Amino acid sequence: EGTVEALLRGQAHVGVAVLDRVPDELESELLLATPQVLVVPRAHRLARRRRCRLADLQGERLVVPPAGRPLRAAVDLLTRAAGVEWTGAVEASGWPLQLHFARLGVGLTVVNGCCKLPPGLIAVPLPELPATRYLKLRRRGPRAQERQRLWEALRL
């Protein structure tokens, strides 16, 4: 949320955000699309899978983002629609903290596939969850060309 506000107020020249809708005042370009993965300990029953389904989360303890965050909303909505019940082990803000709790054995977690995993954890694709799309953003308008070099430098 802060990225869009900073761009609209002229406090930032370019930014990166995950958005469902880009405000009309901004232009965007896809920077990265990354799948969602289920992170499990190496010894977990799901660690040997090529991919997991939401049904595989039945009865599991999950480390999840706080209510209201996009990934939490997607997990809640899609598992409920699939009739899958899981237990919230702990709420954690941010991939590093979610992965830390997973490494401690508190529960399984879902993160972006681009996250670097700590030793002892395995990422298993969870294709029923949508990929996360990171967008490169900048303000529209006559001064957009002045920011072109910075815009072009922001790439993977």
C-alpha cells in the first residue's frame, strides 16, 4: 500500500508492488510472476511430492499471514471452497518469519516460490493457488521520460 501512495504523492519515482488493480495514474509492467509453494520439513510426508493440492492441507497446522493479507485471504477462500480444514499454528508477517516458524516445526507454510529456504525445508509447488505477480510501477505524465533510466534499470 505504501508504494502506491508514495508514487501518487510524488515521493517515489518507481516502485514494485503486488496489485489486483493498478490506479489510472500509474503505468505498470510485469517484473516477476512466481508460483506459490508449500514449505515443509524434509521429513514431512509431503516433502517427496512433485506438487501438492489444497486437499493435502487437510488437518495440517499452518503458519499463515495475518487475516486481511492477500495470501491469507487466498488460502482461506480456496481451502474453504475445497472443503479443506486446517489449523492456524501462528500468524506471522513476512516470508522470513513464516519460514523461521516452519523451520522450528511450528507448522507448514505457503510462500512465494522465489523465497530462499532455510536448510531442512523443502518447497513443493501448490498450483491451485495463483502465482504472485510483482509489478514495476511509475507515475504517468510528462515527466515519465525523466524516470526512464531508473525504470529500465529495475529488472530481474
